[in-house]
Amino acid sequence: MAAEQCHVMIFPWLAFGHMLPMFKFGKKLAAKGFRVSFVSTPKNLQRLPPIPASFMERLSLREIALPSIPGLPENCEATVDLEQQEQVQFLKTAYDRMAPPFEELLRWDLPELILVDFASHWVPEIANRYGVPTAFLSVYTAATLAYLGSPEGLRSGNLRPSPEYFTGPPSWFDFHSLVAHRPDYAPTMMRNTHTPDASGVSSGQRLSSVIEGCDFVIVRSCKEFEREYIDLLEKLYKRPVLAIGLLPPRLNTAIHPETNSSSWSEAFEWLDKQRPKSVVFVGFGSEYKMPIHQIHELASALELSRMPFLWILRKPGIDNSALLPTDFVNRTSNQGRVILGWAPQQNILAHPAIGGCLFHSGWGTIIESLGFGHPLILLPMVADQGLNAKLLVEKEIGYEVPRREDGSFSPDIVANSIRLVMASQDGEGIRLKAAQMANIFGNQNLHDNYIDQFIQYFQSEVLTQCRRG
């Protein structure tokens, strides 16, 4: 069967940190001739990037309405729409209730393969009824998955009976590793992994069911960066684990974005006046709702650092005048710029004035930043971010900001961390190794080859299995 006759269905979890890379992979397959169905809710599909005209006919957006349930606010179809972390469990409950219409969609247009996310624990069973193979497409690092362990351990929780077991590299790592959670975050990680929420299923149970129900696993990673973790995953999962590359963005050589925003025009004019590699880019993504006290502590840290900064700050649900410390913008007008809302991140990272990034250690931003070889100042907040930070420290391309025992951070320590990575002699090794990472993270040919290897596996293994069936 030729690629243009193959149909792949993709069903991500309802978070843009999952939807966007999975959509990007779908576009890669469509560009190679596959027919791709990308399934999500109406509001989420409307917020995806445009589909290029060259393969618009091969990439279809399939809507499934999100059921209304108690506890989930109206018009909230993704985690970014939620104001409280506690509401995610109700989004998972609604997601699970998409199973009947998903099965109807599947029966109407059977694919040769379904790519599912960690939360889609009910999809492999449905797919099996129709003889359709499934694969778990992970947007997490291989290190994160390996740290979480085998499907059996995830399901039972017996291998980590207390939070202390989450604070060091697990016993099944047969090589040196720093990947572990901070002691202050370990209880949260244990609860999220092993305690069922309002949906009746824990995250660990979801992931274990997906892994055991799928025919193979694919990870957004590459062996040039995570070989030992990818190899370990195959042993833990007892099934093929394929790297599909990092799905990096096309490096943007146009430094100034095409925008009608006066604030962005002024920000880029300011960047043009700064010395090369002197400015720290600061951003914590659209998902994390940073409390006001943390915003104020971060503002104090930037001012104390005396380093030039460009800070992208998520628009809060409060009056903007209360967002920053009194007179902060005036006091730092010669030192930096604060922009509220959306940012042309690729254009910022491409600017020669940017010399490092202070951020939450999200995998997508790591990939974008290291594509330009920027050293990383790491301040992880939630979920897998702490594990990502430890991985980057292990690779000596990032520096994690030291925290207090309760997980809080002090402005002076953040300021010292910025200066260490950006300007000090002690940070020179991090700067050099991060610059070398651009040869991996910014290498489009390398990651395109991973896509080709996936297609070869699909044709030799998945289609052969379908023919036998």
C-alpha cells in the first residue's frame, strides 16, 4: 500500500502542549503523502495553526463535541482554558465521555493506524475491536517516561510506596542519571501518578493502559540526545520504541516579525540596540498561571540581576496595574521590556541580542531554545518540568535555580542564577555546551530522517500486520 493510500488518525489529550506537537507530526505525515485525521473538540480545532495549502486535502480536522459535566466550566475545552489545576480532573472525565462518538468516527472511516496520547486509555480497546493498530505518541522526553517506569509499576504503584522514592533516580536506571523530582514536589507527583481523580482513573493507570494496549511507542526525541533513555524504554515497555525526532520549528531567519503591534515593534527596536547575547528571554508559557507573589519575586530578581531582559508575561484575570511591583516598568525602562500576552517566540529567540532563557523547562520551549544554542536558566513549576530540568543539568546545558525547602524561590538567588549562566566565568561551560546543542536541535535534516525512518517502520511492520489481519 502506497503512502497516499494510508490513513492515520491522531487523538491528543486536551492540552496545547500535546495538541500542537501531535498536529505538527500529522502535518509531517500529510506532507509525505499520508491521509491524516486529527481529532479534537471544535474550539480546539479552531485554535490550531493553519494547514498549508499544499496538503490541505490530506489533513482533515474531525470534531467531537466535548460533553458537559459538573465541575467543568462552560466553553473550557483545553487545560489552558481552566483557571484552577483542580479542574483538570473534570476535563479528563469529559474527555473519557468522548469514547462513543470516537468509536462512531472510527467505524465511519477506519484508519490503518491510530496515534493516541497518555490520557486516551480507552482507545486501544476500541481500536482492537476493529483490528486497527495503535501507537502511543509521547510528547514527553524519553527520560520522563523512563523515570515513570514500567506499565506494571505505574498501574500498581508498589515500586514507589512513599514520596521519598520520587526524589532520586529510580532503581531501574542502569546508568548515571540526575532525573528525579524535588522533595517539595514529590508528594504532588505521587498523588497525580497513583491516586484516581474525579474521572476514576489515575494518570499512572491511564499511561499503563495505553502502553500495554498499543502495538508500539513513539517519542518526540532523538538518540543523539537521549539514546540511553530510549533504549531503556524498550526494556521497560517490552515493545518497540521509536524516536520520531524533535519536530523542531523551521528556524526563523527573519528577526523582526510581521506584526501590527506597536508594543512588539518597540520591543524589537529595543532589542536591536542591545549587545549580542546580552539579553535574557523570560517566559513561562501560556499554561502555567503564575501567582502574583511569584510574578513580583521574579520581577525583583530581574531587577536585581542588572542583566537586560525581555519578559513575556501571560495576561492574568486581574487588573494589569496590580500585576507588577509599583513603578517596576519605569525603574527598569533602560534594563528591559515586559510584554503582556502572546509572543512571536521564534523571532525573539532568533535575535542576536538573546543570550539565554529563563523559563519553566517545558519540552517544547527547550527544543526551540536549544535550536539556537541558548543556555538555559531553569525554574520548573509543574508536571514533567522538574524532570526536564534535571535532564538538562545532567547534560550540562542548563542551570536549575536553587529553591527553598518548600519549593519557593528567592529573588536574589534567581538573580545570581541569571548572572551565572549569562555572564560569569563559572557559566562558560554551560554556554559552550548549549551552543553545541544547536547542531542537534536545529538540524532539520536529522529530524526529517527520523520521520522517514518512522514511515519505513510503518510500511514494513504496521501495514504487514494489517495485511496478515
